[in-house]
Amino acid sequence: MTHPLWLPSAPLALASKSAIRAKVLTDAGLPVEALPAEIDEREVEAGLTGDGATPANVAGALAAAKAVDVSLRLPGRLVVGADQTLALDGERFTKPVDRDAGRLQLQRLSGRRHTLSSGVALALDGVALWTDVAEAHLTMRPLSDAFIESYLDAAGEGARLSVGGYQFEGVGAHLFAAVDGDFFTILGLPLLPLLAALRRAKAIAA
């Protein structure tokens, strides 16, 4: 497959195993090679939260750490890293570890407005060249306990793959009453700022 908009000879490296992030990039006409980062996310988070970092700060720092980690293994290659946090009234959520945790998160988010912070970064040869964080605000409709159980049945393992227990691009859309923010930000990869950064790096056609 040819990629007329992509200028480097090697594909863009994606420091993530997220299928949706890879799809966002390939749908935009970019060649992608996924190579998940090998960092201790909880350790990075602990260092940041101890300094009073916001959920947005955490998302940006994790995105940069992932991109830098993979770029050290791919000399001369541009690497994009991404991460997403969810905050409700200042409290940061993580991915639910099981169905019970997913149920609890949905019960707490039900009928309320929360914030998704999506961090994205570019790295080259172990140096973070650029980092950005975009936010979206989502309002969940009030959910009955019976609906939450039906939703968890429909979502299956997908409910554990994202913070908040939902994937907006799938059956998670049934949970919401309103959204204020960019669609790509909700998916966890702010595409338009990333494309602008790639143009500045002369990696895609301008």
C-alpha cells in the first residue's frame, strides 16, 4: 500500500497496542508500526501525582514517556505516544480491572459530567520533540442498575480496555447524553494537533 502523504521511508511508530489509535492513524493515510512501550505507568503517575500534577499533566507525561521509550529502540524513527486520563470532580479514574470495578465506575459516572484528557507526544532518538494535551467533556445520562448490567454484557472485555468502563466508538455511545469535545480526543489520540506537529517535522506533505 502506498502512502502519498507520508514522507519518511520508515512507517510512523506507535508506542501503543491500542487498535483504535492505530486505526485513527491508518485511516488518516499514515503507515503505522505498533510497538508498545515498556514503562511502569503507575511509577510515572506516582511521581507526578506526588507533585500535585493534574490529570491532564499525567496524560501528557505518560504519552511522552511512552514515545521516548520506544524511540530509544528505533534510532532515527519518529514515534508517537498517547495516553488518556478520566477525571470526575478532580478524581482520576483508571481502567477497571474487572466487571465489578467497571460497574462501580459507571454507577459513579451516571448522570454526571466528566473530563477526558488525551495526551499525545512525538519523540525521536530518546528525546520528546513535542507534547500536547486535549480535553473533552462528556455527560453520561442517568443509568439504571439493570441497564448497566445489560451494557456490561454487550461491551464484554471492551469495558476493561478504557478508563470509565466504556469505548465511545462502540456500544459505549449508549451511555451518553451530551459530548463537548473533539471526537479524536475522546478516542484517545488528538489527531489534528498531531498532524500539525508531523507537518512541522516535515514528515507529512504540507
